[in-house]
Amino acid sequence: MENNQFDNEIRKMLQDLEVPFQDAHWDSMAKRLQETQEPNMPNAVTGFDKSITEKVAFFEVPFDESNWVALRQRLVASAYMKRWILQTKSVEALFLLVLVVFFVNTAPVKQPKPSFHGPVAGVNLPKTPSANKTESAAIISSASESSRDELASNSLATDDGLIRNSKQGAFARTSSPIHPLVIKQADLLEHSPVRLSGDEQKALREVASANTKEMDYLLNPKKLLEYQYTMDLMMPKVVLAEVTSPKLGFSVYGIANVDHVITGIDPTYDVDVPNLWSPGYGGGVALSKSLGRYDLTYGVEYQEVKYFPKPIIRISQGSADLGYAGSGTTTVEVTKVNVPVTLGYRLLQSPKHQLSMEIGMVGAWGKETFEQSTYILGKENPEDESQLRKKMNLTEPQPSAYVQPPTVIHPEPTLYSSRVSPKPKFYAAARANIAYEFKMDCQHAIFAKVSYSHQISKNGIGLPKDKLHSFGLHFGSRVYL
């Protein structure tokens, strides 16, 4: 009860409370705010807010030259990557265009069947009434039965499945259902013109129509019988001749390779040998000669390799009090023209598939290009670097030692950057390949090949004499000429 009464009293006092408006108070507050306010700075109510506001409003990033150097290096690397992608895709598109044009110009076309033309007989064959196929078959069967005894008495069996007539010298296969007809009319193979009955002429017409569809055989029974019963004997020899006869193959292919870079450092220097892997690309053409299961291949290849060596700095000038200056290779680009010569042996061979192993040698002509930068070693203060650059007359580096890069290195690629291209060098390498080939027809084929090239020449790339051992994947097409 008492609490309610107290609350009511307070409520009445607050309801009647009125604060008179005084202009002087508001003017005084506005004046104080203007005094504490500074140009280009937000209102600061307290000393802490004012301090933070000052630091944010007047903050400036100090100039650091190394940041701009790093940015320039990134821009250069980005521009090179764009050029490298453009060059790679252009080469791929060029080889694809060459492959398509070459394949279109040498694509297989439908060839007509071989024609065995012979002289026309010197006698006019008499016309006979037409007979159906059943009558012709009966005539051939009757002729076969009537001449079977003559075949047995006048013929000798041979090892190749043929029957030789001892009187006329004619041949017939024992598997032929109508070979007695050949023996009965064996004189067809000895003399011409020949007299045939009408039924025999009809039978010969049907045989010729079923096998060759050419009218020449109807007028020359001797050639027809020779073709009919000796073609099976000739075919194995023809196929064998195709397999064993020398062939020339022309191939176009692209190359995707990965190079293992081995840096040859003098063991007197305490430097770790880098172990680098670098991708590359290329393409080539080759001419191969086949004889049996062996292939001899000559080719010309183009390869492009780029890698970033370990920053080994060659000290050229400087002293202990001022520091040292030296140059290091940052990028290596190698353009090679390879001439491989390999001998292959076909491990597996079928009408459609072929697996072979190849070994040989590769002679290479290489053009090297180095991107070099000058480094200032041992001085962290930019003023000391500026003093060192003034006191040192930086000339062409004369390497005196190999050293490991120190903790702090200040490269100046924009001021001391250069591209060096020495004279071309010649290299030699041993190569081993495993190749698979798929034959689309007797003339065209596609193939894939895995290769490894091991450099055996003593000369290398640059002063460290880097050696490149390459793993490559070749893919292309081959046309047999």
C-alpha cells in the first residue's frame, strides 16, 4: 500500500515537470563541437576515438620497391604463359590440319576387281537351246561320273592337294565338285580353238557368271578354267608376297613429352643438385621401311622445352663491406630439331593390330635461350644497395664461384635483365620405344608410341651443362606407300 502511494507521488511530479528551452545551452554545445572538429576528419567525441580516426584517415602505405618488382615479374610470367599457350595450341592445330589434309588426299577409294583378260578363241561357239539350272547341274554331275575312271588312270596325286593329268599336264583341285570336267576337257589347256558341246558351254557360262561376271571368259574357256581352279593355289603365294615384300610408310605425329633435367654441378661446390621435371611439346614426320617383322625408321622432329632452374648465383663483383653482385639464370628455353633413326621388331602382328619394340639413336640440334637477372647479396637496406650499384660498374658477369642463395635477395630484373642466346649445340641420345599400331585398312593406320630418350653426349645446356632425359608420348597416323 505504501509502495503504491510513493509511486503515485513520483508520477505526479514527473507529469508536471517541464524543462524550459534555453538557446545559450545549445549554442555552447555547438561551439564545443566545432572546436574539437578538424578538416577532413569525422567527429571525435573522446580522445580514443580521435586517435583511431587520425590513424585511419592519414594512413599511407610506405613505398616498397620489392613489391613492384614482384608485380612486374608476375606480369612477365603471365604474358609468357599466354604466348606459350598460344604457340602450343597453334602447333597442335597445324599438325591436326596436316594430318587431315594428308589423310583426305590419301584416303582409300573403292578399287575395281582385277580383270584377267585373255585372247578370244578363234572359233565361233555354236548357240544351244536354253537350259535351266537343274539341267545344267545334272549335265555336270553326269560328266563328272563318266570321267572319274579316266581321272584315276591318267592322274597322279601331288602333295599340294592337286591332281596332275599324266598325259596332258592339266591341274585340278581334288576338293572341287566338278574337277572331272577339267580332266575330260584337259586339251583346253593345251590347244585352242576348242570344240565344246552345248551343255558344256552352258555350264561354263554359269561358272563364269557366278565368279567373275565378265563376258571375256565365255569366249575363252581356257582362261576361265585356269582362273577357276588355279586361283586358290595362287592366293597363298600372293598373300605371302605382300607380307614379306618391302613397304614404305609415311607418318605424321604429335609429341607430348616430360623432360627430366639433370644439372651437372662441380662437386667442389657445396650445392645441391636440382631435380626438375618440365613439360614440353613437339611434332614430327617419319619414313619407315618394312621387311617381314622388322622396321627401319628415319624421322625429323621439332621439340620445345622450357624449365626454371634452381637459382644458382654466379658471383661476379663485390666485397665483404659493400656486399656482392652476381647473376643467375631464371628461365631456360630450348628449341631442338631431332633426327631419330630406329630399328623395330614386331612382337605381335595381326591383320589389324601390331605391337613392336624399337631402339635407336637420336641426333639433335639445339638452340638455347637464357633469361638472366642480376642480384645484390648480403645487404638488406635499399640505401646500401643503391650505394653498391653506384660504386660497382656492373659488366658482363665473369663467374668465379657457385653459391647458395642467401636469405635476402633483391633481384632487379627491370634494370639488370638480359636474354642470352649462345651458339647452337649438337647432342646425341639413345632412344627406346614401344609402339602400338591399328590398321584401318591395307594402306592407312593410326599409332601410339611411348618413348624414352637418354642423353649420352657430354655437352649440356648452359654453364652447369644440364642434361635432358625425355619421356614422350607420340600419336599420329601412317600411310603405306
